[in-house]
Amino acid sequence: MFDMFLNSVTLFMKGRLFQDVGSVIRQAIIGMVITAAIVIGLVKAGLSLWIAIIVASLVAGAIQPYLFKDLKYA
């Protein structure tokens, strides 16, 4: 298991883990922007920061499978 982890990290660092690295980065940025928008919106709506972070984290975790559903490994 640890060997598989090291192999994945090595391929990632060399830029050979994903077929289209730009697509992976774009989808990750989309997830970060959505999460940040949710946190900011909830704080502006009057929720405390820690509750807003928990809610945004749950939403971000829920949208990850959708964002990365077409991810292709090399």
C-alpha cells in the first residue's frame, strides 16, 4: 500500500499521473472557488465562520466526484 502511494506521488511530481494536467487543475480551482463562495456567502448571511466552513466543506466534498468524474490517469 505504501509502495503504491509512493509510486503515485512520484508520477504526480513528474507530471505523468494524469493525461491532462490542465483539466485536473481547472477542476480543482472550480471546486475551490465554489467552496470559497459558499463560505463568504454564509458568513455574509450571518452564520459564524466555523459553521460556514463546515457546511462549505461538506458541499465541497460532495461535489468532488462530479468534478472529477471524467479524470483520466496516464
